[in-house]
Amino acid sequence: MELGVMVSIYEETDIPAAFWYATEAGFHRGQVTSFIHGITAEEVRQMGIAARNAGFQVDAVGCYINPLRLDDASLHGVDGLDWRTLAENMGMMNGCRRIVSWSGTHGKTLTAPNLLNAEEETFNSLYSALSGLREQVRGLPVQILVEPFIAHVLDSAAACVRLAQRFPGGDVQVVLDAPNLLTARGFTAQKALVPDVVARMAPAVGLVHLKDFALDGSGERVFSAPGGGALDFGMQLRAISQFLPEVPVVIENVTTTDQMRAARTFVQGILSDIGL
């Protein structure tokens, strides 16, 4: 299993340095996530050049818009226009074809629950929104990936599979990010079910994210780099290897070279322990 890492690009980011930091930590592939509002094709080209010069293969591009509110940049500072610019030009990043966004929410914030997210009408609205995004890039080699979250429209393995089945051509799939689907209540029991989540979601998955999950002193969810929480990575990695052997795997929730290196060492240690 070749591991990738998340490289985040902001307005103030030294783009070449961002890729060199990743390669210094031992990574040579992964997801590049842009938080640049009003991004231009030239900026995408600069990312592609920087990745190539660093010997970094871009498996996916992240643009974390809310598909249900394409004009709203409140979640991460990016909107539907940024998504389109990236989707139309990300081929300059070694031919990358995957672009990742959230799976949609009516909530005011990323984590805020909203009862409307559970409505059938909202699911159909998400399908329509993703169909519209697909139409924007018709003719281009683009695969749209949406990342589920427990407070969003795609809040379970079943919802993820159901959405992907609405796009039988495989041009719209989901990201497997198991901690996103765990809740604080019943966490101990749920974390043991992660391999089953992997197995059920596998037909719909186009990218895997790895991060850790725990509860803080007040019982709230805390996400961290692999090794910083309470998940059983042995079980999860076995399931990923079995059901998703060809899908790129990206470590996230790391920013510095030291954090990237530590997470890679942890995951590689688990892989070695279980014979993968």
C-alpha cells in the first residue's frame, strides 16, 4: 500500500515549498487541497509545476465547497467558481482527474446538524447539484468525489452507496473517510464496525482518507493524524487492502514535515505488523 498525504494550499502558501515538505517526509503522492478563493488557471499551473519539480504525483484535488450552496464560500473560503476552475485545469497536475468536495449540508457550519439534511428532497437536490457540476465538465476526464460527514446529507455508508448508484458510470463517487461517519455517542462500539463500513462502501469509493478519532474530556469528537486517537488501524487497513487495493490512500490532519513523517511511520508500522 503506497501512502499519500494531504498538501494544503492557501493564499499565503509557498507552493513549491509545500510539495518539498511532503517529499522530505517521504511522500511522493497525495491530494492537493486549494483554499484559494478566486483561483486562476495560472495558479493551478503553478501547482502542477511545483508538484512535478518535487516528484509528487497528484492523485486528487480538493476544493471543499458545499454542493447545495455553490455561491457560499463560508465553509472553507472557496465556492463553485473555484471548483470549476480547478476541475477544468487540474489536468495540468500530472493528468489528475479526481476532485473532492463535501457531500452537502443545509447546516450553517461544517459540523452543525440540520434536520433538512435527512429529507428525501435534500438527497434529490444533492443529486441535481452534482449532475449540474458534472455537466460543467462534460467532455473532460473528471471524476467528482464527495466526502461524507455525519452531519451532512451523506451521513452513512448506505447513503454513500445510494448516491453512487445514481451515477452508474462511476464519474461521481465518494471518499472513504471512516471517522467522518462516527458519532460521539456509542463511539466504542462504532469504531469496531469500521471494517464493515469499508466493505459496504467499497463499490462507491474513489479515494481513501486516513485520520484518527477520539473523544475529548467533554465527550466531543476530536480528529487527529493517524496514531493520535483511538481507532484500530490494523482492522481498518486490512479492510482497505482487501476491498480497495487499487484506490489511492491519503493521510490527512498533518501540516508540518514532522507531523507527516510521524503519521507515515505510524501507518507503515501497522502495515508491517499485519503483514501488508
